[in-house]
Amino acid sequence: GAAGAPGQAGSPGREQAGLETVLPAPAEEPNSTDSAKAPKVNCEERNITGIDRFTLQILNVSQDLMEFLNPNSSDCTLVLFYTPWCRFSASLAPHFNSLPRAFPTLRFLALDASQHSSLSTRFGTVAVPNILLFQGAKPMARFNHTDRTLETLKDFIFNQTGIEAKSDVAVTEEDWEGPLPSVLTKGVDWLLLFSLLFLASFVMYATLRTESIRWLIPGQEHEHQE
């Protein structure tokens, strides 16, 4: 191509294909004033040729996150830890569902933190929803905004990776339906259930103790001893 035109010429499809070959800016540029040029995480963008549906993948209880993250590559994955009965997870869901369309070259995974408790402990994601950006199998950044919308998520990804979101993506009716549920499930809160059971058994125990003490008090039933 021409030496002078930086990606302006040619069809947008050709420009898209050319993106793969552009090498990331070298990280060791201490005097670079423009922080946008040196993203914190240099993500290797995946080849999206032939993929027509960009969607989020939800791990089931038997799938291990580590099998989905390739430790030998520098591609990036945004992983959401959520629980189906957390209202913040539910309100975030449609926004997170729309993200794969905004960033087709990144991967998006979600997992129910209550089913993958060992992972939650490992990555310190005790509170949900929790969003981590992985490069390969290594967590690089955590999304710390309390305002969890498509816009703040796009800013977070751009600030970390320097990858810009596709401008025409918005949260649609379909995003409210899935794959990540935006309707709360009436999940069993095991901790609450356990404490209620404990309380009930304690009350029963206390009542029985009181009954047995009453039996021990000398009264009508001991008269035959005299």
C-alpha cells in the first residue's frame, strides 16, 4: 500500500484485516506522554473471520475456568463472577450480554460464583458481581465501578487494553433475555437457611431442657416414694 496513508485508504473490510498484522507499541517507552498509546494490557486480538455471532459464554458447574483460559497466549478474556439471586448481577446482565458485540476480538465468560467457590476464593471475588480482565490465565485488572453499565465497561476495557469499542452497539431487548439472566432466580440462600435451622434446633433444645427440668422438680408424681 501507499507509505503515507495510515489506514485511511481501502475498504473498511481491508482495514479490519490489516489490524491483525499491526504490532503493539513496545511497552518500554518510559518517556511516552500519551498513555493511550501504551495500554496497560497488550491484548492479542483474536481472529474473528467466520464468526458471525459474538456472544457471552456461561460456564456450567462442571466446567473449569482454567480450561477456557490459555496460559500460553496473550489474548484477553473478561470474566464475570455473578450469582443468579444477586440483584446487582441481574441489573448488570443486559449490559454484560451486549459487550461481546462491542469488542468482538475479546472473549467474554461468566460463571456462577456460588458454583465455583474455589475460584472465587482464589481470585478474591467474594463479593458479586465481580469483573476481572484476564490476559492468558492471569488476572490483570478488576473493574471497580459501582455504576455497571455498557458505557463504564467499555471505558474500563479501553483504558486497560487500548481497544476501542464498536460505536454502534447498544443494549437491546435480546440482551435483557440472555445469555446472562437479568431476572432474579429465587435461589436458596444456604447461609440463611442454615442459620434458621440452627436457631430452630436451639429453640427446640432449650424447650426440651425446660421440660426435663420441670420433670425433676419434686411434685405430684413423686408422692408414691413416701
